[in-house]
Amino acid sequence: MSRVLDLLARGVIRVPVLTLAALTLLTVAFAAATTLLEVDTSVESFAPSDGRAATLSVIEDRFETATSVQVLIDAGAGGNLITTRALTDVQQLAERLEVHPDIAPALAEEGLDAPPVASFALPFEAAAEVLDRDLDGLDEASFLPLAAAIIADGGDDVAGLFSDDLTDDPPRARAGLVIVDLDASAPAEDRTRAQQAIDEVVDATPVGDARRSTLSLLAIEQGIEDALERDLPVLLSVSLLLVVLVLALLFRSAVDVAVGLVGLLASIIWMTGLAGLLGPGGLGLTGPFNQVSIAVPVLLVGLGIDYSVHLTTRYREQRLLGDLADRAARVALSTVGVALVLATVASVAGFLANAVTPLAPIRDFGIFAALGIVSAFVILSTSVPAARVLVDRRVDRRIRRADAVAYGGGPSRKGVRRQRVPRWATPAIAVATRAPGVVLAVAAVVLSGAAVAASGLSTEFDERDFLPEGEPVLATIDRLDLSFGGDVSERTYLLVDGAPGDPALLAAIASVEERLTTVEDVRVVDGVAELTSPIELRDRIVAGGEAVRSRLAGDLETWQDPVAAAAEVALPDPIDADALLDDDASLADELDLPEDLRLALIARLPEGRDPLRALAATSDPDELEATIREELAETLAADRPEALTDATLDALAALEPEALTLTRLSSEGFPLDALDATDRERLEQLEALEAAGAASSRDGEVLRAHLAVLADEVPGELAAVMDAEGILLTVGTTGGQDGAAPLAEELASVAAPIAGAGGQVTIVSEPLVNAEIIEELSAAQLLAITISLAAAAVLLVVATYASARAVGLGLIGIVPSVVALLLVLGSMRGLGLAFNALTATVASIAVGIGVPYGIHLTNRYREALARGLDPDQAIADTLTNTGPALLGSAATTGLAFAVLLLSNSVPIQQFGAVSTMMIVFALLACLLVQPALLVLWARRRVVVGGPRVQRRLRQPEPVGGGR
């Protein structure tokens, strides 16, 4: 390897300008490739491709399930949305959403009693239409009893779209929802455009003084993406600035700082370009950039700067020893370069260990990080010697004397300056040489405690964690939790695969639907589980037809005796004549005044006062009520169809509602064209079902016959819940992520009869997908830790055995990684941190940080022994010369990762904290634990000053020329 690196050094030194030019051209090319980079912050990307998320995708493809956007209207503490003004504004909002040119094409098809835009104001508007009034035309005295009745009688159908503080006496609710259902089969770009348009319409349409906000999967993803776009430039800029400051303090050379900084920027460009080439926009071998990948550029700043620090430090050391620029560069690259190659290979192996995870974003994170590390190695291992040679050759040419070392006023070759032992290194050298056994014993105790603590680490995953505090979508989620007790759009799917026409299977499904009300986290509406299914569709059609019959029976009774019907209408008590005149213009005609009386009243009344209103205000209340009821009776009578004879009316009014079939209506002479088209259609559907069997039957044979009717009458609605391969039950649930697994177990228990009938039940939901992600994260983390450390150990053992026939020396090289990993895992438990999408890469970070430290220390120790130093002298020499480079590297890397603590995203903050701790612990292990192990190994392995030292621990071959 030294020979290969020496050849590389010769080439770089021979043509440094050409080397830098080639790197520049490659950087420009990779910069152009960054245009292929795609970004995806969707939560689904974390799900395994063959798990529950795949089942959800199958359900969407087979049944074209709708995706919903929730519009939250919040009047705030003490506010009330059940007012005529607020309800009118909400209906205007709903209407604008329905007709918007970017929203309408993406709306789900309107189903039975299921409009694509459903608002909490809809029942109130419908009631006002029945009264032939407008919501905004109702006075408070008329509206309040109407609203109270709607809330009391509407049950969960009405309450479901209001906040938990809903009351009917008085009618009051702080918040309400407008649900917009989008067609899942619509092109993704259409749905995206629709959701963006929904945001625009909601922002532009006030609802009184209430706050309006939207919540959808796109809103969450967009919030995450916006946060990352804001975070990345800031985090990257701050990390680079801190690295520049540390390099300036460490090297005090503008050239060294500039080379390191430019090299890091080029590395990030190379990585981004390669990610674009390999991603969906290029070869499609990896996924897009995501919320985990944001850490890669900062990670490269932290890890990539090591190459610059170690190469520059060794180069400067050789210059202090008297070497001219060419020789110093070749020695630096051929000696430190060996450690850098091993560190690069180990780090790449550690990050590529994430390839075993089934979670695509973490797998891609490992690939992107590995590409970035290789890029940093190639760039900095060539640019650092090339730049230094270009600069220092001029210095060497100006200093003509052979014994001059023209480096910052450096020493003459006649008196080569020795490196002084840093103050911090003295105690480290002392404990390593005087009490190595004590150091190892203390380390063993501490690590044992850390391992015990780490055994209790948990795993968490919540897409909301990526949203920064104060993000609008996060505030909307919090208000939903506060006002509605969670996500009202949560759905759990029971996919039943089997023959949908099998009577036994249908009877089993009907039984399961009835038992769903016993499941704690299933939403129940008026005593029935909130769900959609073929049987629920049948029941909904039956209920719609029966409602038409009941309403028709009521109309017949009213037309038969309109006076009695008018007498039963509730009127405000007391009657506000002014309000009535405002609401009903026809009432003014009933109370019209003679001209002489009107003129007399005008003369006596204050200017501007309407004489009719003044007289009405002084009228006898009973007389006024009688007048109103008389007018109402006339209005009710006028609604009777002209073709409806008294005989037909009497005959039909005597029938029970269920007897009012279209056939009976027609035979009795009822004018069917007087029926509303929708009502007539519902009666036809109901009668078709009744002809096939009892309308509400749970018998399998009857259900099969009913499904055949539905296939003819409502094929579109039936296709959303049944296909040739099975049946879909969509259940409204409230389990959330924490309760998803117990809910699934309980649903599986309830659904057991389906399996007995030959069906196969698959239960899936968005919370269950998140739970699966957590399971996979936990399992993949253990595997990644094992693979990362094993790969690093094998690499170092092979390398040290090949060069020094020493297996133990290679294992010592991974000690910083193992120690740091155990201490970090134990500290995470103590700090209350858990594995998440980013901290799950902790093993890769441990190898990427700890292994290079271990390799540099081990290689330098071998060099010292090869020069004839005894084990104690060798460790002192190693810590004196390599220690400052390790400290500088740790400082730059640590500050780069610590910058992540400034992120607004909790997972990124935690990743920064974990990575910073990893650096600190790895450095301490490298400076305290590893030296003790090296000393003990050398004392047993090496005969001090003997030939074994020269034979087994060969000093790197001198590089000729350059002096």
C-alpha cells in the first residue's frame, strides 16, 4: 500500500497544477450532476417495501381509497363557531373549495350522503333550506332552538366534525372541521396542486375571527422539506465557519485553511452530484435525498476535515525535520496515507453496513455518506500535497542554503527542532506507562455499566419530530389533539381476501361488523361502528330510502291537515315581530295597513320609524302568532302537488311509511313526477334491495343477492369497498401510534370468524406502518452495529497481520469505536434519548470516527517502535506527535456535529448530540484506553531494541529525493 501511495505522491508532486485542474474539472462536472438530485420527505419512504406500507399501496390501487385534507377552523378559547355568521362563512369556504379549478378535478366522487367536501355547517344549512330560509337570514331567537335541535338529534354524525367541547344548550363549540376528500386515483401532480390550492383558498376565505389551517400528508411533508431547506444552509455555513476557525488556530496558515475549506466544499459537491446520478433522476440505484440525508453534508465537514488535518500535520512535521517540500509531501502521503486509506475503507464499510436495513432513507444515508467519504479522501489526499508543494517550492527556491528550512521562520537542519510534549499528554503518558492495568480495569467497569444501561434503549419514530417547534402544520396537529382528542381522519383497514360472493364469508363479515363496537379504539356513531364496507353501503342505501318514505309520510300527513301541522311548528317565545318581518317579507303583506292609518301613525312616530313595525310591536302576541300559523298553514298546503287528489291523499296518508313503495304510490294515483329525482332514485334502490330479500338481513344468501343489486345500482360506490378478490372494511379508529399494535391485535381477535369462513384478513393503518418502521429500526440497528464493528475489525486485523503479523494490534485499533459506542448508548439511556431515524446510524458514526483515531495512533506507535524506542518511549512519542492532530481533528469534527444542535428538527438535534458525544468518547478512549493496551501489547510482544522490532514492525521505507 505504501508503494501505491508513493506512486500517487510522485504523480501529484510532479504535476501539482494538473492535479488541481483535474479536481476542479471533476468538481464542475459533479456540480452539473446535482441538478438531477431529487428530494422526498414523505413518511412512506421509511416503510419497508414489502411490509404494511406495501399493503396500503395495494389497497389504494385496488379500491382507489380517498386521501383527505382536514381544514381546521378554530375560534380560540372562549370562541364559538355555532353562529349564523360563522356557519355561513364556512359554507362559503366549502363552496369555493368545490368549484376551484385546481381542486374540483381531484375531488373524490360524491357518494351516497357523502359529499367530497363535508363541513360542520352542512346540517345547519340543510335545516335552513327545509325552512326555505338562508342561514344568515335567521335571527338569534330562531337560530338557537334550531341549532340545539340539530346537535341533540344529529348524534355523532354532527358531533364528529365539532371539537370535544360541543354543547347544545346553549349551542357552542370552539372548533370545527371541513374534510376535503381527494381521489386517490387522480395523478399525484393533480392531488398536489389541489392541496396547494386548498391552502390558498383557506387562507383567502375568512371565517369570522377564527384561525384557519390545513392538515394533510402533503402539508406535513412540505413542512419537513421547508424546515430542511431553512436548516441546511445555516447548519452547513456555521459548521464550515467553525472548522475554518479551528484550522486557523491549529495551523496559522491561510493556505492550509483554504485548502481544507475548498476541499470540504468540493467533497460535498461530489457527494451531491453522485447522489443525483445514482438517484431517481439518474440511474435509479438509490432513493432521493430525504430528511435523514440532510446530516450527510455536515457529517462530511466533520469527518472529511480529518484528511486535511492529518496530512497537513505530518507534512509540517517533516518540514520541521528539515525536508524540502517535495520530500515532505511524499513522506506525509506514503506514511499517514496508509492510515487514511484504512480509515477510509473502515468508515465506508461502517456506513455501508446500513445497506442491510429495509428502511430506504437510512440505507441511502449510508450510501451517500460512503460516497462523500471516498470523495473527501480523493480530493484532500491529492489537493493538500499538491497545494503545499506549489506554495513551498517557491520558499525553498528562495532559500538557497541546503540546511535552511524556510517554514514560518523554522529551524536550520543543523539543529532540527524536536516536538515538545504537550501538557495534556503528560498525564496520559503517565497512566499508560505506569498503570495500564488500572486504566483497563476502570474502563471495564465503566463500560459494563454503560452496556447495562444501553440494554434498555427504546426506538421511536414520528414524522412530527422532523417538524420544528412553531411550524404551522405542527401547531395545527397540536390544536387537533387539544380540540378533537387526536386525528379524526385515522382509519384502520381490514382487507378480507376471499370470494366476495361466498354467503358464509359475507355472514362472517356481517357478524364482525356488529362486534366492532366492542373494540375500545373504534369510533362509534349512534351505536354503530364508524366504517365503510359493502354491507354498510347496503345499510346506507336502505336508510336513505327509508328516510325518503318517512319524509313522504310526513308530507302526506301535513297536506291532509296543514292547519294541524302548522300548529305543531315551534315558534320563538316571545315572538320578535321586527325579526320576523326581517326574515319573512310575505308577513308584511299579511299585516298591510290602510293608508289613513299608516299616515296617522307616521305623524305620531319618531322620524324614520316604520309604522308597520311599530304596530306589530304593540300587537297582541296571540293574535300575531295566529296570523303567523295561518300563513304557515297556507304555505304548507301550497306545497301539495296539484295532481294529488283528496282520495289519493287520504288513502296514502293511512299507510305506514314502509308501505309507500313506488308501485303503491303509482297504483293509488300519486304523481311520481312530483318526487325529487334523488328521492325517486333512492326509493328505486331500496325496492330493488327489498325484492332481493329483507333489507336489513345479515343472512349470507340475502347479502349475496343484495351485493348483486348494488353492483347494478351503485357500481362506483361498490368498487370502492369490494372487488373480485375480496372486500375492504375501513374502520374509523382512535388508537394513534402508541395504541396501533394493541388495536390491531384486538381487531384480529374480533375478525377471527372471517378466517373460519375461508377469508384471510390483513389489518393495516398509517399508525401500524409507523410501528413497523420502529420495529425495523430496532432490528436493523443491532445488525448494523454488528456488521460495522465486524467489518472494521476484520479490515484492521488483516492489515496489521499482513504488515506486522500481529492480530491483536488490529483489534486494538477498533477499541475507540467500541468504547465510544457503548458509552454513547449508555448515555442516550441516561439522557432519555431513543433510537430514531438518525440516531439509528450511531454504529456507522462510531466506526467513521473511532476507527480513524485508532488507526492513526496504532500506526504511529508502530513507527516509533520500529525506530528502536521502547514501549514507554514509543507511546510518549506517539501521543506527542499524533496527539495534537487527533485533538485538532476531534475539535473540528466535534464542532461540526455540535452545530446540528442548532437545528429546529428534534431528530437532527439528537443526532448532533449523539455524534458529538461519540467524538468526545472516541478521543478519550484513543488517548487513555488505547495507549494502555498498546503498551501492554508491546511489552509482551516486542523485545526492546532487538531484531524483532525491525523485523515485525518495519519502519516505512524512506522516500528518496527531495532534499
